[in-house]
Amino acid sequence: MRKTQIALIILLFLLCIGIGLFAYFTDGFDFSEGVPSHDPASGALTVSANGQTLSPDSALPEESALRFDVNADEFTAEVLPGSATFDFRHNGALVKFPYLDGNFNDAFEVTVSDGYFTMNTANRSMEMILEAFYPGEDVTDISALDETEAYFILRVSGNGETVEIPLTGFYEFIKIELDKTEIIF
């Protein structure tokens, strides 16, 4: 009976070592290396602007009126709040930006057509964007904004997939200049 127990312990030890080696050599059980990458010919969703395929790391071209080509027969394009945070007041009530529900397609003039959509980013201050989101309502007290933050995300869905592209760096900021001769301490 004692020899059987020792043999069983040795087998379990070897099994654990085998599993550890297998995990090490497969990079933590990651088998994606052998999987072919997505390309437009395979039907995977791609979004491109000016011939460049966009990804979450892409920066949008500088033009204000943009055309995005999409390789899907049916797709949706939405501009949604990003994860960057700031506060503002809507009709007097304090609102935290990333918790807004709805899309900003009207504010960015998103128009979907066959195989492409257009979007306008020209001269968009956060105040203008929020006023387009709340037409005819009072939007005030927008807290400080950072030009590098992704306040919006362009989400394109089609072919059973979704591509999200952060929108940064095109916002027009309100600048205040003080007349130094009029400052009293």
C-alpha cells in the first residue's frame, strides 16, 4: 500500500509540473498566435478615414468634415460619452458628464449612408456640444477640461463586431484674458 501512495504522489507531482510547463510555453494558455488575424476580406469590421484603418490607438485626421468608410452592409455609428470626467449644470442641476445617457450624433452631425458615414468636428466647444445635446435648455458651469482626454468615443458596430475610437484634441476651448491694468489686489 505504501508503494502505491508514493507512486500516486509522484504522478501528481509530475502532472503539476507538466501543467506548469504547458502554461509557460503557451504563454498562459494563450492560443491566439495560430488564429488568423482579422482583415477586411474575412468580413471583420474595419473603419477607415483617408485610406487609413482606424483602431482605438488611432488619432483622427485634422479635417473638420470627415468621411469614414465601413466594410459592413448594415452598421451603426454613435458618438457616446467617454470615460473622462467633468461636471456641468443642466437647468441648474449638477451633472457628471460620463454618466449621460444617449448619443451626441446631432452635435457632431453624424450622417450614415451606404458603406460610409460622415462626421463634423469643426469648431466644437464643449458648451456647443452640450447645448446640441440639450437643445433649448440651460447648460452652464462647465468645469475645467483637458485637451488630451477622450471626452467622446466613436462607436461603430456591424458584422457582429464593434470598433471604438476615442475622440480627443479637436475641442475649441473658451479662453479668458484679463486686462492687467484693471486687476486690483
